[in-house]
Amino acid sequence: MKALSGNIMNRGIEIEELESHVGEMVKVHGSIYKVRKMKGFSFVLLRTKREVMQCIAEEVLELPAEESTVILTAKVVEEPRSKKGYELHIQGIEVLSEPSEASPIVINQKLVDTSIENMLDYRMVTLRNQKQRAIFKLQEGICQGFRSFLQSQNFTEIHTPKLVQTGAEGGANIFALNYFGQQAYLAQSPQFYKQMMVGVFERVYEIGPVFRAEKHDTSRHLNEYTSVDFEMGFIRSFEEIMEMETGMLKYTMNYLKEYYGEELALLNVKLPVIEEIPVITFYEAKELVSKEYNRPITDMEDFEPEEEKLLYECIYKKTGSEFVFVTHYPSSKRPFYAMETPGNAEVTDSFDLLFRGLEITTGGQRIHSYEEQVEKMHRREMTVELFESYLMMHKYGMPPHGGMGLGLERFTAKLLGYENVRYATLFPRDIHRLTP
Amino acid sequence: MKALSGNIMNRGIEIEELESHVGEMVKVHGSIYKVRKMKGFSFVLLRTKREVMQCIAEEVLELPAEESTVILTAKVVEEPRSKKGYELHIQGIEVLSEPSEASPIVINQKLVDTSIENMLDYRMVTLRNQKQRAIFKLQEGICQGFRSFLQSQNFTEIHTPKLVQTGAEGGANIFALNYFGQQAYLAQSPQFYKQMMVGVFERVYEIGPVFRAEKHDTSRHLNEYTSVDFEMGFIRSFEEIMEMETGMLKYTMNYLKEYYGEELALLNVKLPVIEEIPVITFYEAKELVSKEYNRPITDMEDFEPEEEKLLYECIYKKTGSEFVFVTHYPSSKRPFYAMETPGNAEVTDSFDLLFRGLEITTGGQRIHSYEEQVEKMHRREMTVELFESYLMMHKYGMPPHGGMGLGLERFTAKLLGYENVRYATLFPRDIHRLTP
């Protein structure tokens, strides 16, 4: 009987090792990204897993169409004018596949020069552009950084259900479906489940999809996005959650610098320097913006997007920080599980984190006492029975706890300087878009 | 203005460091897991993030109810009879919270002695049992092991949409919902998207939820589960995918041994020894089982669960392997994107991986040529237009590629020796269960 030992087959030298093979013949595989014919030879750019390699082909060599996939036999030749310090002189080409047609969108220029609609309609092709794909390599780096930090802080990774019987965030912004004859919903957040798991592991996190049936059609809303959630028990105050997030962000910026330098350079990313993140209360923030920009306050319960931008401008001028924590949001604007600030039930021990003028995180301390939670639900005229299974954790004992959720795509977009979150979303879902 | 620096607050000595503080006073927090009254003193078990600590309380100390959350002031005292080599002598107790009621299910014995229905109805409590939660700590370890291996092999992590317009696996086993007036579905797998991303990054992976509207009510079916998916380009044959999976499994078993030793011991897990994984074709397997057990073959196109168990028994006897790859499944049983075996269109370059008699993985090579894919769809009388966006990747050039999907809960269950996959599912979803 045949058997496999799991020794990963070596199909030649990996791109990453080419440097140490200058002067030698190698085999490398990839896609023909771009051919530029010169006098007597061609420049051939080969797209590999993470790089685009410069190769030279003599005129006699027949070159396959762009986006063909190939295995090249080539000599590694020192070339000081190349970014890598060497280039590949192609000796032979084995063609593995050829496209049926050329893409209607040009993808091998520096920029993909088309509308965002086209960009997204042809996502499977436009992502092949060197800069476009670098966005999502960096997004991977952000996730790896977050995870690596949270694991170091003894958080446990969990996988919670997305099909649920009760929405955590309330309201009408929830997708419903028929689940074997009963009504089910798509989870708006892992809120209830991560809280339950605090009773089990004390500290938990999840990076996964969440669903919001919001009808907003803006540059910052998605109907499905990737939420980075953590929740921690035995906190003394909700500031510990903000400290944890600050630590996570600092760590991740350093992680990107260390492991994703090429993509940062390619996209010309200016990483924020995080020394300290300023903290301001919601009402202070409202007043600050009102005073500094001489704007009347029209809504004392929420920020307008414009106010968030002005707040950023103002905080940045005063402190140099591109982040700001806004705390103590009005109780009326926070969900039923939010803990009210001791001594002032009008506000909550909660926060948002704004980054470059955009809300990227919502967090706070949760009510852990059963009686207190039930009392607040009564006050809000909620049907307590609908939440019976959620409330069991309170009934049978919970530590003081809280946590936060961060929108991965929003954070990526702001980090890379995109105004539209769709540029940082692999396959966006919005009110008009369900494909590809 | 106030500011936070992200220096994680130190609230005393971490449990992991207690060993080096023998003879000293420490502060530790956790939940009162169990109190056992003795003559003149009590044994108090404190449940922390990952451990259960043995503590001693003098009779004069008033002890809060089980499942209260506390901060203990205690002296670390050498005690050779304790598993850790020391125990904690409690000097003071600060109570942070107390339960409203005692859990109706006893959770602090070695086993949670109740029906699986009760176990799941009270999931947020029963998971607090030391052994129950260890299952999901190990599940975390499996994910970390998989990721760590795949990153080392230059796979890129992706996040693909779960709201889709077309199902990848076909058939009626798909959840439908109204998406702003149009019909949407919940993704049965990330199949289409991971293939598209092979054209971008060559190697990609995702660990995320998938949804199957199957009406099966068995011990091995879930309607939502966590799928570990990878997809790789530039393969020479589909054996490379099996090699990669073998490597991943080997790596992960070692990873568990290294980082999750306590949970393995607690649950008495016998990890499989993976030297080589035998490979057998579907028809050979059918014949082998038929011959060895003198069973007539009734279905030449699929395995019955019983046959999978017998195949395992037989392979284990012959080779000592608890895994077996079964290859070349009939084309009729594989999806439209499966590559047919060169020279025999009746079968496909595909495989399942069986572990201890249960299918945990389905994988194979995919068609990469546009013409070949369209031709096969015509042969199957499919409406090609419905797949226009999927087919764009083929049209504009794709390398030979393939991949696999592994059911995280099934794998965990089999690894830990549970016959019912629900024991290894945090919050299971089945035809009867949508809560908690």
C-alpha cells in the first residue's frame, strides 16, 4: 500500500532563498505578471506568492501571454540596478496554464485605474495587482499581530455560533432566516457568547464574521465584516480593557514593522506612533469640538461623523496622537448589558476608540450581577424570558468583566489611508453588492 | 488630559509563576470551584484561567458560595502531596461577586453527570467543569497548530464572505435568506473564494464557520461548524495536497504535546502517532472491506458509515495507522469543479481523509482551465451564467491547484474519543438546537 509521510515536496528553490544562489541555475514558478519588450530582449515580471521578480528573456524565447502560469528555469544574476540586487535570466519556460482571454481591466500597472465598482466586480483579477494584494497581506499581519498578543496575555481563542435565536445588539438591523421551521438570526456580534466564555476561561477572543442588516449606504458601512473581539474577566475598572487594547495595538504596529516591511513600503504606509492614547469623556469631547470649532451641539447623545473628524484633528493638534478613547457614552445609546457608571446612571462605563477620525472599536464593562441585569431589562421594558439562556451565566455567577470589538476592515482601511472601507475588504457585502 | 500607555496592569502574581514564590504571600483571583469541609479546615479549589488550584482555609474564615468570584490573599506553602508541589493557605478573601442561585447541574465533580441535552442547555455552566473546558483549550491548540504550520509554509490567511449568491456545494442543503430584496445564501464552504485567492497569493487558508442545512440528525452532523480550509496553487498532482495535510497533522500533534500537555493528561488523550498515512483508492477500499468482512458491496458510489469503520479497523491492523487517505472518488459523487482523473473521467483526483473511522476531510484537485470547466458544467446541464463571477478566475488565468477542508469539531471529537461531535462543539447547532 502506498503511503505519504508529509515531507513537503521540494519543487526547487523558494523565492525567499534566491539571494544565496547568485550565479546558479534555479527553477521558480509563478504567473507572468507583465512583459515589456525591449530591443533584443524582454523584461518579464513574475508574480510569486509574495513578490514580483524581475526576469530577463532573450528575444529568441517565445513568451506566453500575461497571466499564464509557468515554471521558469533561470540563472540568478547579480544586478545592482534591481531592487533585490539580482535578476533572473530565463533559460527555459514550462507553461502550466494560459488564460482564455485577457482581463478587461488592466491589473499590472502600479494602480488599477478603474472605478471602485469595476474594481469589485472583477475582484478575483484586480486583487492580483501587486499593491491591491499587499493590502490583504497586511490585513493578515494585523490578525497575526492581534492573535499573537492576545495569546501572550493568556486569552483563549473561541469559535461561537453565527446562527442565533436572539440578537445581541437589538434593533431591526438583523438578518433573519428560516431554520428548520423556526426563526433564526445571523449574529450581529459574538457578545453573548464571549461573555459566557469569560465564566469559563476568564479571557477569550474571536476573529470572525458578523452581520448587520443596516441600510446605510456609506463609505464606512459593510453588511458583513470581520470582527476582532476580546472579553476579559476580573477587571477592576473598564480602563483595563482600554489598556489591553492599547497594548494590542502597540504590539501589532511593531509586528507589522518586523514581518511586513515590504508591503508597508510598497503601499507607503505611515504607521501611527502609539505612545499613549488620550482619554476623554463623551461630554468633554462634545464640548471641546463645539468650543474649538464654534459649532452648536445639536445632538447630545451621539457623534456626527463630522464631529469625529474634528475631534481627531483637535486631539492630534494637542497631543500628537492619531487615536483617542472616548468614554462614558450616554446609557440611552448603549445596549442593555452595558454597566452604568457608579453614581450616574445616565452614562455607562463604556468607550469607543477613534482612529484618524473614525470609530473602529466599541467596548465597555458589562453588568455581571443577575439582579442588576434583570432590573435594567425591566426598566427598558424588555421581555426578560427571551434572554433566559443568556441570563443563566449571571444567575450562576460571573466575575466583573468587559471587552471590546474592533472592525478589521475599518481599521485596515484607516491604517492604509483609504476613505472607503471597501478597499480594505476582500469581497465586500453592502446593500447593493452580494457578488463576487 | 488623561492617557493610557497600554502597560498591562499587574494585579499580583500570575498563577503560572507561583512555583517561584513558595513561602511568600500572594494575591490570586478566580472562581470558587469547590469547597470540601474537613475537621477544622476546608479544602477550597480555585478555578483560574487554565488551572484549578488547591487551597486550604482555616475554619474561622467565612467562605462564599461556590461559583463566587474572589481575590485571595494566600501564602504559597510547599506540599509534596499536592500535584503542583505546593498549595495556597488562604489568609483573606475579597469577594467580587456571588451567584444568585446554585447551578441545577453539578459541575464541580470529575464528570458532569447528566444527559447531553442538559449538558448543552446549560452550556455556559457545564463548560466551567475542568474537563469540559479542557476540550476547548485543546481545540484552540489544534487551531494554533494548524495556523502556525500553514504560516510556515507561506500560506496567507484570508477572510471570505459567508453571505453569498451561489452555493458552492450545490444541492438543497443550503440556508437561504432575504438580503435587501434579493435571495442570498449562507456559504456551505469558502470553496469559490479560496480558489479565487489562489490566483492572488498562490497559497491561502481560512478557519471559519460554514453552514449546511442538512436534515440529518446523527451524532456526526452539525448545521454550523468550523471549517479549516486551505488551497494551494502550482501543484503537480493532488498528492501534494495530501502531503501538505499530513505535514499539518504531524506538526499539530507535536504542537499539542509541547503546549497543551496538562489538558492532554487531564482528558487522558492518546494522540495518534503519525509516521506515514496509507493511501488507498475508493474502489480498492470497497473491495478490501468486502473481502475482509465478507460483506456484499451494495453501493459502488459511496461509503456507508459502517464501511468507514471497518476500513479503519482493517487499515489499522495492517499498518498501525489511525488515518487513511481514500482517493479517486467517483465523479458522480464529487462537485462540478473536481478534476477528473486523466484517462478515466469516471473518477476524480480527489480524496477523503478518514480518522479512526470517520471522514474528517474532503479535498482534491480543481479544474483550472476555463474551457474544461465550462464543458463539464454543460455536461452536467448546469446554468453556466449563474457562475459567471466564479468562472472569471478561470477565464483570466489560473494555475493548477487544489485544497481541502477539515471539520474542526469532528477532528477534535475523534482525537479526544467522543462518539458525538457535540461534545467537541462549543455551542452546537443542529436540527433541534439553536440555543444557547
